[in-house]
Amino acid sequence: MDYDKYLNDHIKTVKPSGIRKFFDIANEMDDVISLSIGEPDFQTPWHIRDEGIKSLEKGKTWYSPNRGFMELRQEIANYYERRFGIPYDAKKQTLVTVGGSEAIDLAFRTLVQQGDEVIIPEPSFVCYEPLAVMAGGTPVIIKTKNEDNFRLKAKDLEAAITPKSKLLVLPFPNNPTGAIMEKKDLEEIAEVVLKHDLIVLSDEIYSELTYGGKSHVSIASLDNMYERTIVINGFSKSYAMTGWRLGYALGPTPIIEQMTKLHQYGIMSAPTTAQYAAIEALKNGDRDVCKMRDEYDMRRRLVVDGFNEMGLTCFEPLGAFYVFPCIKSTGLTSEEFCTRLIMDKHVAVVPGTAFGESGEGFVRVSYSYSLKHLKIALERIREFLEELNNGN
């Protein structure tokens, strides 16, 4: 059997993630300062971990209901009404998933039929395009621009729409750019969405990490958008719970019902221990979120100022925990810059092209690391640029 030919003929393939390359290189080298992965350096707050531990000690290791424990779904609904003013029915409009990534996958497979166009602003997280393809959809990429602070503009959305347009992905606060969408931006987007009868997948995993006196606004809170928006969120970023693998989806009852069926057959239910911990996070974790957000904000200002002082201009990102400096002045491509930086100075960052072609000329730098870690990395990058300028 010609196994390679069989794979080429019969196996659906997608391109690998460009994020992992430099992370893997960093793991194989000594003395590497990595700013490549978007993972909080905080531990999950103790009172949250303790609830998970207690659930194990009490033998609570059974399956949960497919949609997740009712108490957790109620706390999720309470949280969205408390924080963003959006009411959801805990019984009918919530689904607990294995991380936000599963929720995104379920939404694509529920909403996208063969040939439907999925509109994706880029640069953006790496999963949207391949998941759209695997669901049978056709990705339509909108390149957001540095001069617009990488926000999606209504005129660009309008220009991308065709009769086959079905779903708009709205990934804000954004990974990798740190861009946010304010209410006035979303209102303009909503007009286009309503005009063309689109559905919106609003990925709000970084909703609590919004800075500069701004508050996150969900497009689901706008007039006539509630019934056509699927909200994706989770616990990884806000509560430093990446390894607990817990997310959720909120949306219209018919869509959540269909997503639940896919979840039921493919996963069955989210991890029980993680759900007990998440209940505690939503009930008593607001102060933890504020503390971590304040720390990220301090790091954000340090890193943005550092890059601008070096001459690698960087717009002010007001969300998530990434900066997206422009490296075009070095004369290197994004890939070349990152490769030389890790080899010469043992600092790992991610090429902007890992998040779409429009990321060329930029790199993603995560500041979800300690101040000490960040200061060492910035000094090494400064040395790298000086050596480049001296022709080394």
C-alpha cells in the first residue's frame, strides 16, 4: 500500500500552526527568554484550586450533564448579566465546553454548511480559518490595518460580503494584536451584519483584560444582535485556568441545542473537577481578576514604551496581553526577525505571519510574564537591534 498516496487522496489536511515553531525551538535551547505563548504566569488562585481539590476529596468524579452542571451554567448567566448587562437563560442558552476552542469548533460545525463563507478579520488567532475549512466553509479574510489600530472597519466588512456570506468571526479583544472594539465600532459593524442577515461568532475570551479605562462591550448587547450572536468565553485567561480546559458558549436556544448534540456525541461532558473550580471562580473570583488585570496593565505599559523607545513602533493595545510591534524598519521579514532573534539573543517571539498574511512586518510579543522576565527580554532585543544597525 502506498500510504503517502492514500493520505494525500483521502485525508483532509490543514496547515500547521506557526505559533508552535518558535515555542518548540525555545524548549530545545538553554537560557531562552520566551515571550511566545499566551499563557498567564499566575497560578490559578488558591480558593479556586481548593474547590477542585475538595471535589476530588469528596469523590465527585462522575460525569456531569452534557451541558455542564446547572449551578455552573447559572453562574455563567449571572456573570454575563452582572458584567455586561446581557441576560441568558441558564437552562436553554448556555453550554459548558472543553475550553473555548471546543465551543468555537461546535459553533462552526453547527452554523456552517458546505460553501458558506466565513468572514475572518486578520491578524487573528490561528484556529478560525482551519475550523471553517473543516466545517466545509470558505474563509474570507479581511486584513485589518495598523493605521486603524487593527480594528475591523464596517466599510471593509461591507466590501467582503457576497451572497454566500454566512458567519462573521469577531475576535476582540484580539490575539495577536491586543486591539479592541469599542461600542461605536460595534454599532457600525452591527448595521452591516443586520443588513446582510449574518450571524456573529464573538470570541470574548479576553473580555476581562481590557485597559485604558475601557470596558469590554459585547456585540450581543446591541439592539437586534442578541438573537444572531454566539458568544464564546472561558476561564483560561481571566482566571489563569489554562490547564483546567473549560469554556462555554452562550446564544439563541436553537443554536445552543444543536451545538449540545455535537458536544454530546463528540465529548459527552466537560471535566467535572474543573467545573466545580469554575463555580468558585465566578462566585468569588472578581478580585483575582482585577489584581491580575492591574499587573498585566503595568507590564503592558512597560513593553509598549520599551518597543517605541527602540524604534519598533507599536500602537497602544488596549486588550488581551499582547503587543504587536512593527519590525519593518529592520529590513527583515517577520520570520527572519524571529529566527535571528532567538538564535542570536535567545529571545522567542512569534512572527506576525503566524496569524495571517497581514501580519507580515510585525511580531507578536506576549507580556503574560514577570516584570523581571520582560526586562531581560527587552534588553536583549535592544542589543539585537543595535547589532543589526551596526551591520552585524
